[in-house]
Amino acid sequence: MNRHFKDTRYYVRRAGESVKDGLSEEVAPLRRRVAAARGEEEPAGRLDQLKARATTGVTRARAKVERAVVRGRERIERRRGTAE
């Protein structure tokens, strides 16, 4: 019996989350219009935050790769210089 109540609580919570997400999605255009009428900037959405974070990560990764390439070239040059 306890297992059934546990399952029920899980599904009720999931249903509540779905309702919240659905309402947020339906109200979003109205929220944007009200913010525009009040002269407020639209807050950055989750997708915008993720894009910015991804861009930052790519930039960091690119810089890290470039440093590794420079160090590798320096090592090669040192070995070539000492081998001759």
C-alpha cells in the first residue's frame, strides 16, 4: 500500500510541474508585452544563459588548445635545436 502512495506522490508532483511549465509558457507573451509597456528589459531566459555559458566554454577551450599547440611547437623547436 505504501508503494502506491509513493507512486501517487511522484505522479502528482510531475503533474504539478507540467502545469507550472505549461502556464509559464502560455503567460510568457503577456509578460513580455507588460514588460515592454513598462519600459523594462526582458530578463535573460534560460536558453540565453545556456548559450552564453556555451560560448564562454568554447572560447576557453579554444584558448586552451592554442596554448597547448604553442607549447608543443616550442618543445619541437627545442628538440630540433639540441639534435643538430
